[in-house]
Amino acid sequence: MPISSSEVFTIRKELPDMNLPSLDFLSKETIGIIGCGHLGRTLAAELVARGFSHDQLRVSHGKSASSRESIIAAGLGECLAENDEICRDSSLIFISIRTQSLEEIKGLSFRND
């Protein structure tokens, strides 16, 4: 069952103040998330909550209709991208896929910088 935006907010609200470090050093960077299931969507929602614009965020999913719908329902539809676009355009990439899906990203070309 997909996690909803309100559930992400609830989880975030219930977490203690951990004095997380500022992410200002990433303010001009593009962040990619390959695999936007429960973990990836939660990470993306947290980045948006911490001030990242949708223009700075790219997310991909395993191509199922339900995954796409969950991403759109979480308010991240405009962040959807293909894996090769994420690899080309992102300064920082989180890979949050299941181990059985590793073959799907095997041929991707990641930036060297």
C-alpha cells in the first residue's frame, strides 16, 4: 500500500527535532531518486518540505501504473523523469530500488563529477 502525503507529514511531525544539518550546500543542485517507492517518495517529500523546489528534483519508478499514481498523488508528478535523464542531470542520486531490480539500472551511465 502506498504511503500518502498526509502520512509522510504525520511521520515527519512525530519525529523528534534531531537538529538535522542544513542542506543549503545543495540549494543549487539537482537531486535524483531512482526508485520512488515508499522510501523514495518519503525522501522526495522530505526534500520538498525542507525547501527544495520541484525543478531541483527528479524521480523515477518501475513503470507500473500504481507507482506512477502514487507519485502523482504525493504531489511529485512534475518531478517524474527517466533514469537516463536523472543520471545526466543530477548532481546527487539516491538509488532506492529492490535488489531484484538491480539489473534494470545496470547499464546506466552516471556522471563522473
